[in-house]
Amino acid sequence: MIEARRGLRFLLNDEEIALADAAPDETLLDWLRLRRSLRGTKEGCAEGDCGACTVLVGRLCGGQLVYEGVNACIRFLGSLDGCHVVTVEHLKGRDGTLHPVQQAMVDFHGSQCGFCTPGFVMSLYGLWMRSPDPSDEEIEKALQGNLCRCTGYEAIIRAARAVSSYGQGGTDALALERDAVASRLKAMRDGRRVEIGEGRQRLVVPASVDDLAAVLEAEPAATIVAGSTDVGLWVTKFMREISPAVFIGGLQELQAISEANGFVTIGAGVSYSQARSFLAQRIPALGTLIDRIGGDQVRNMGTIGGNIANGSPIGDMPPPLIALGATVTLRRGGERRSVPLEDFFIAYGKQDRRPGEFVEALHVPLPKDGAHFSVYKVTKRRDEDITAALGAFHLGIEGGTVSSARIAYGGMAATPKRARAVEAALTGQPWSQETVEAALAAYDEDYQPISDMRASAEYRMLAAKNLLRRFFIETTGTKKPFTVKRYEEA
Amino acid sequence: MTAHQSNLTSSRISGGVATDRRHDSAHKHVTGEAVYIDDMPEPAGTLHACLGLSTAAHATIRSMDLSAVRSAPGVIDVLTGEDVPGENDISPTGKHDEPVLAVGKVQFFGQPIFAVIAKTREQARRACRLAKVEYDELPAVFDIAGLDPLSDRLVTPGLTLKRGEAAAAIAGAPRSLKGRMAIGGQDHFYLEGHIALAVPGEDHDVTVYSSTQHPSEVQHMVAHALGVPSHAVTVEIRRMGGGFGGKETQSNQFAAIAAIAAKRLGRAVKIRPDRDDDMTATGKRHDFVVDYEVGFDDEGNILGVDFVYAARCGFSSDLSGPVTDRALFHCDNAYFWPAVKAVSAPLYTNTVSNTAFRGFGGPQGMVGAERVIEEVAFAVGKDPLEIRKLNFYDAAGESSGRGVTPYHQPVEDNVVHRIVAELEQSCDYAGRRREIAAFNANSPIVKRGIALTPVKFGISFTATHYNQAGALVHAYTDGSVHLNHGGTEMGQGLYIKVAQVVAEEFQIDIEQVKITATTTGKVPNTSATAASSGSDLNGMAAQNAARQIRDRLTAFAAEKYEVPVEQVVFLPNRVRVGNQEIPFADLVKQAYMARIQLSAAGFYKTPKIHWDRDKGRGHPFYYFAYGAACSEVSIDTLTGEYVVERTDILHETGRSLNRAIDLGQVEGAFIQGMGWLTTEELVWDDKGRLRTHAPSTYKIPLASDRPKIFNVALADWSEAFEPTVHRSKAVGEPPFMLGMAVLHALSDAVASVAEHRVCPRLDAPATPERVLMAVERVRKVASG
């Protein structure tokens, strides 16, 4: 085996960084502000919810250099090996001219207190790169992860709409240096594992999936860090030790998503953003759902595999994947086993993952022709909110009769959980209002939800039942609209 | 930046009043170059503090073992209440009910009981968690719904407003009803959390950089806590990353701890709480329970109203007295109550001490008034807008005897009729109400609703002595001008507005006016930048200072060039003296050579106002600000989820100093008000622990929560009734309450499930859960 490299290498704006002393739990934000004195990037919440710390991270994906907005507050240095970190300080032209995104924000009065502004600028910059003349819907989606308390957003939206009228951004550093950056990043890839520190300070970046398997066999108690949208909070909010931390976000082998024989296979490292359009084309309801998970920054970091592996009862991907009948592949060393996803979640905080094992991939059967599949997420705030109750419905209906039913909910129990009694009450019955109303009683067998800050138990139960009603209306009704929508779906 | 070249022939200066100047820091905001306190270069050896918070809501501290904290890596010192050298109190109203660090007893879950000082912030945070504190729990009160406003413990005496005989009027009215409304609180969620950096000086001196709306109060509190004269303490703030009232008194604690530690250790000390600690340990908007009784006739004319406004104040008085007073001052909103009695009850609870928040109790007062209007409308079966219009105060110039507030101040400047009429027309209220009815008739699941609500908001601090301001202006010999005043910049654009006033006064380009950080060393004894008063007060004070210098220049020029003073005229960037024009800079230089004083301290106090709290009578407000909003919503009657389809706003800000800034205030305030009444929900558990202490659990509006269609206009005909600065009007708070239109549109949509026969009595915040539960209730009541 090649000897491990003892330091991280990445680009910060136009500077090459070599870090031999990065701690496993050192966040990009603290490093930027405290060690690099780049204080344009702000801390608003330290949990990936406000976007004041938004920076762009560029990485090579299949040879292409892709820049994505991320939350620096919950991004660890260990995840940046071979990446290009771009902060707000990099936007202004060398001659001092503002970038079109910045100039539009100035001209349209898009800042008041200004504290969230660098984050907004970076999110809009990321949007501008991928969509120079965006629709309002795209703008709003790009800003789901940015909170502003002063402006009411209207001025920011006006600025975002106007950016394209400021020319092509000829001085844009990333456009000018794109090829150079790509080759610099390519040159950093030496195929070596990175290992830094010992004991409580141990950080490992495996060189490959096989290497990851080897690392975990040797250190089964290691913390696996993919998108760090959850592990980030273990550090910033709970000050938990995560050493040894194994960073898998750079493993391209885990980022494959493909379809064959009626199954979609999702590598454990596929982010929501990477999965979105692929899944939306095949299972539209999942595309709509992903758009309501976190903000853009969280979707760029967070992985579907991580959403499964951490086993939260309010994770949004497990219920629909359970309803679809997905299985999860777990790997330890060279051994693999496959588990139906619904059996993976044993109890609150307890998953069927053995020491040294990691989630490698998910296999999701596509709904059969004629089957109905819908997912409904209910939250206090429409976007960037954590589920109060989420229902996923997958029904086969043949000749007006329910031939098969897989229904699963999040937020209703200590784990993502199937509604087996409700399924039983529907299966074999005519798909009718009467059947639906009769099945509602079965919810009390399936779920005893709790009251917390997101919703009362009473509301959770009522909303959960009403989601079945909504599903029925949607599959049979004629009087639209069936629910409230910000945008008509294309 | 190169020096600005003034145009000596232009007909207008750049950046005078009534121009849409950008925020003075906009170009620094977008590049990340604007310096907030946490961005300042730290003096060598700066230490970092973290607060240790109580984990009991009401308890005596049996023991507090901090040995593990003291021996944790990087820890330099640990402070407790006993280490406060002066007075361990930061009560802003002098009630001595709020310790810097609690000693012996805690009164809310999250109360600061010690502070760790360490080499890094991270070390201080980690060390805090090692404390071993044992409590003997005492009975605790969290919720006010079960309290008796008239007999339970208050943090400060309540107020009673009374005009006429409300009880008799209600009893004698053809119809009457009573009800109760719960109105939730609100976290400020300034994006920049609290922060203070204290740098020790010689003798007793300390300089504190504090993210505060009230530098003078921070100065005084720090001085008290240190036991030193105020002259030893200098407080400076260039900008805050948002305030909204949350940094009016709540900065005191952080500043005091940083200063105590800095003086004790002889090193700079910074404290920046994590967002969770910030939200847990600092006060919020008061939540209220309003009991109301109203007498009215079959037309919907309100004849008498009786209100009790009970507020959850938390463990100390803080600003709860004036906040609950202001709730009563707005129990009328824009309506004349022929007979009224309103009582406030600032109740003691074992929760964080609630504080100022944009509107300062006024919003809760108005929400109560609007509930009464809504109840009457449902009772008489009319559109609530009709009832609103029926009960308005007399318009300005009209005198049908409906022009006196519950606190006996005449309403002389009322333009609400015109605002509402214009908005009603421009947003096509009537046409859309018909369309909505047609839509609802054919839509079983999704229901729409619409509401148009007015705002009348009183401008001035109700503490009369706060209505004063100072400014300091220097003209330098190159003609550039240094501007300082007591107002603070939190994003609202105060600095640019005041600079515009000064530029206008001197007739020089605004580029020649240097905006400088607010500091207690330049302008003393200032009032909080609050109560929407920033530009009214500081604009006038700065104008006064500039005018003094201008008058001296005028006198000097008249004498030197031997012309009458009338022949000295300030033109853009130049002064006409007799027949010649002299560049402003040259005249200043000449004045300097002639030993003319080129520096002036300006002062302003608001005229006309007075208030006798014991009698409940007076003229507490210099004037009123008006506006109205119409919102349309869609709700899903299966889940309670909703979308704001459209909002139209017409708001007046007098002859605006800067319409772009004012428009931003109106838009931002509306969204913040909407958030308060919709998704922003504070939840405490049965241990008194706040469960919504971060943006993951506390949901302020996003860009995608804006109304899908959002039309905001400033009334172009508006002009202040009183001689305010350039006849402009305050804008900070009044538009916050325009958010009520969304609450009432949601209520209207809910009511449609039973053909508007049942008042939904939708409490705030109207989360999807509350909307769904209201739908269920309305259906149940309607079906008998």
C-alpha cells in the first residue's frame, strides 16, 4: 500500500493550502475566520440553517469542475482535500469592481444590516454560475438556505432578477481561472490516503472505498463523515468527540447513481443535489420532496446514505424509500449484506449497522406501471424545515381494488415506520372514500406520536390521517387544487 | 478611496434629503468588508468568555462545584456573581431585579450563573459544561393562561386606561360578547448574535465594543457593575447585524461580563454566545393573553370595550412596564372606542425576562383590537372591513366627536380613511372577495381568504425624557465633515438618513460627510435607538449641529465680505456671498483662519409631549403613523398548510428622507410581522426549557414565504402633520403590524368552511397546526 499523506491539500481562493495540523472536528468557518482572518464569512447559527457562512466548494466530478454552495459552519476541513474553497473575498475584481451579483445587491438595496449579505451573495453567485438568468422559482430555491431578518427578501429577489443585466461578469475569477483550477485540483489527486493526528485528534480520508472498508475494519468505532449536515452539529452544538473521523465525501465511487432492471441504485455518498434530477425523472414525488429538504447548501452536502445511516425518526428519505421497498447494502471489509430498509431501523437511535460496517448503497425498486406513489411532507414552515409528519404512499390498484399497499411515515414514531394496520385495512378493499374513512381507525394501532416543538401529538395524528385522504383525493378527485402550492408543478 | 471632487456648478448636491441613497455600507456588506465586532482585529492576548446557564427554572442553588471548570484546558478564570466588583445588577429601570450573574437562586432555565474565561472561545464553551450545580427546585410558573391578571404576582405595576364607563356601555349595548385570545411571543433572530469586546485601559478605564442599540445604557450598566464612574467607560458600536429591540437592554449582560473580566485580568475579553445560548438567555417579544368584552349594535358600531392584557414578562421587569403600557396605548389601533377600559398585567413567570421588540407591545395591543373587530363582524354578519371603517377615528379635519384615544390624546393627523380607501381600490378588494367566494364554492380542500387591516401607531418614547438626542458635527479645513450622533445603525439606514440631513444643511455632497461609529465619548446620555425614533431625533440633532456651524459661517462671510447675512446663500458645494461664489471648502478654510469654531454639538427634544401615567392621561405621542395592508391566502383544510398569494401595502412615511430605505423598512417589517403571526412559534417544555432555540426549530420567514405577489407603495401625498425633520415620518415599527393582514386572511379562509357563520378565533402564531385546529373547531361549532 502507498504510504499515507500526512496533510490536507486544497485551494483557498487563489492560494494553495497544505495543512498538516487540521483537527478532525475543525470547521471550515472557524479556520477561515480564526486562522486565516478571512472574516467576510459570518457565523449566524453554527448549524447549517441560516446560510450566513455560505461559501462555494469546487470539486472535480467526473472530470468536470463543479461549484456548490455549502455551509462553512458545519463543513469540516477533512472534507476539503482536493477541493477549491471560494469565499466572498474572492468575488471582487482585482481592480476593485464589484461582481455583477454584488453590484446588483448594492443597486437594488438588497442589504440592510448586512450580516447575512455575504452568504446571500455567495448563494446567488452559485446560482448565477449555473443559471445566469434564473426564474423566480429558481431564485427562491437557491435561497432556501439563507435567512434574512431585515429586508423581507423582496429587494434581494429584485437584485437576483437583475444580475443578468450586469453583463457576463468578465472579471469573474472562477470563470477566468476555471481550467487552471481544474488542473491544479487534478494535480492534487495522488490516490493516497490522508492521515493526520492520533488519539482524539485523528482524521482519515480514505483513498478509495476498499480503503474505507479497511480503515473501518481497523477502527470500527470511527465516525463516518459524509456530508456532515448532522455530524457537524454533534461538534458545534453538542461538542462531541468524533475522532477518529473518516471523511468519505470525496469518494467518487460512492457517488454513482444508476438504473437497471427496474431498480435505481444510489451510492451512499450521493448528495441530494446529485440525486435530485435523476430521481425526479423516474419518481417525480422524490424530486418534489428533495426540494423541501434543508436549503441548497444542505442538499449540496447531505447524502441520502447519511440520511439513512443516522436513523433519525424525522429523516425525510426513509419513509418514501421504505414505501418503495428499498433495500440497503452494508459492507464490512469485503463482506456485503442486504437488508430491507424498514428492518434497518430497529429503535430510536439504533440501526442494524454492526461495528466496522458502513452503508454502501441503496437499491430502490421503481414503482410498477399503474401503481400510485406520493410523498407529503408537513412542516411548520414550507421550506427548509424539519418534518412534523411525513407520509409516503405506494398503492397498487387493480380494477378499482387495492392490490398492494406500502405506507410509511416519518415523525409519527421513534423510527421511520410502516403503517401496517392501515395497509391491511386498505388491501383487498375497493379504493373508495368508505375504505379510506374506515382505514383511519387503524392509525391508532400503528402510531402513538409525541408532542414536541414541531407539532402536538393530536395534530400529527390528524394530519397523518388527512394525508391518506389527500392521497385518495389526488388519485381519484377532479376538483383541483388538491393542496396549496407556491408554484404550479411543471 | 480617492478624495471626492465636489461639483462646483451643479444645481443639486448628491445625496441630499428625499433622494434614494443606498445604504452607506452596502458596498461593504456585499464584499464582506463591513466590520462587525467579531470581525475586528483582536488585541494580542484576547481572552474569550462563555456563560454558564442554569438548568433549573426556579430553584435555590444548593451547591455549585466549578473545580472541573477551573482546571479545564485553557481556562484562565471563572466568575460568579460574587466577583462582580460593583453592583451585581443590570436592571435597566433601576428595579434591582436582574443580576449580571445569579447568586444563590435562579429564576429561569438558562439564567447565567457563572462565566468562564479561557484562551479560546472553544475552550470556554467546553469548560462551561463541566460545572456541577445542584438545585433545590421551587414551584415554578411558566404559562400565563392559568394566572389571574388581577391578583397574581407582577414584575412591575400595571396600567389602567379609562375613558367613559365601559361596563355600563357594554351592559347597555344592544349586543355584547366576550372572548380570549392568545398571542405568541417572538425571538428577534438578529443574524448577528450578541457580542461584546472589552479592552481594559489605565486607571478604571475600559472600552467596550458592544452590539447594542443603547450605548449609553451599556455604559452606565458597565460602570455600575464595575463600581466606577461613567466617565471611565466608553462604549462604541459602528454597526449591528440586526437589533429589532433585542439589543436595547439585552446587551448589558454581555458587556458587563466582558468588562468585569477585562478589568480583573488586564486583558481584552470577548464574549459571543452561541445562537442557542443567545436565544435561551436573552429576552423576546412578550406573549399575551387578551381577555375582551365588547358591546355593539346591530350595525356593528362598537359602543364599549373592556380589555385585560396579560403579558408573560419573565422573572424581572426589564422593559415590561413600558412594553405593556404601549400594548394598552394601541388597544384601539385605528378605532374610536366610545367607552373603554383597558388594564395591563405584567405577570411574573419563571422564564427569560421578555424585552423590547419592534412595536414594543403595540402589535399585541393592536392584535387584540383587531380580534374585537373580527368578533363583531361575525356577530353582525358583515365583512370585517366594513366594521373596521365604521369604527375609525375621525379623519384629520373632521370632528364628529370620535377623535380621542383611551389615554385622552386627540387624534389630529388621521389619514387612515384615505389610506384604506386608496388601498381598497388599488388592490380591488371587493372584486377579489367575490372571486374568492366563487373559488371557495368550487374548491373542497383548498380555501382562500382575504383581509385588509389598518395600522395607526404612536410615535415617541412614552418615557418622555427619552425623547431627546445629541449630535456632534465637525467641519474640517478641507471642507469635509465629520458626523456623529447618538443613534445606532442596525441595518435600518439611520446613518445614511442623518448624513443626508447634514449634507442638505451644508449643501455639500454626501461624499463629503463622514459617518462615524456611535460612541458614548462623543455624544453622551443618549436614548436607545428604538421606538422608531432614530431619524426623527438624531436627524434633528444633527441638523441643529450643522446649522450652528452654518450660521457661524454665514455670519463670518457676511462680516468678511461686508454683505448682509441674507446675501450669504448656501448653494451646492459653494456659498454665494454677495456677487461671488466661494467653494464651501474655501469658506471653511477662511473661517478657520479667522478663528471661527467649526465644531458643534447639536441637540433636539421632541415638543408637545407629556404623559401622566397615574392618571392615564396625556399626550404621549408627537404624532401617529398610518398604513394598511391587504393579504390573500390559500389554506389546505386537510393539513392547515398555507400560502400567502398576494399582499398589497400602502404606507405613509411623510416626506420621506429616503424612499428606498423606507420601502425596505416597510417590506422587511411586514415580513417580520407576518412571521410573528404565522410560523414563528416559541415552545417551552414542562421544565421551563425553551425548545425552540435555533433556526432548526424556530422558523422565521424565508424568501419562499413572501407573498407570491407583493405590491408595496408609499403614499406619495403624505406629509408629517408636525414639523418633524423635513416633514418625514418614522418608519421602523409601524409597518410591522401590517402583518396582521395575513393573520386575518387566514382567519377568513378558515371561516369559509362554515360560510363565515363562526368566528374562527384563530390564535397567534397561526401555524399550520393552529389553522387546521381552527378549521376543525369551526366545522364542529357550525354543525352544532
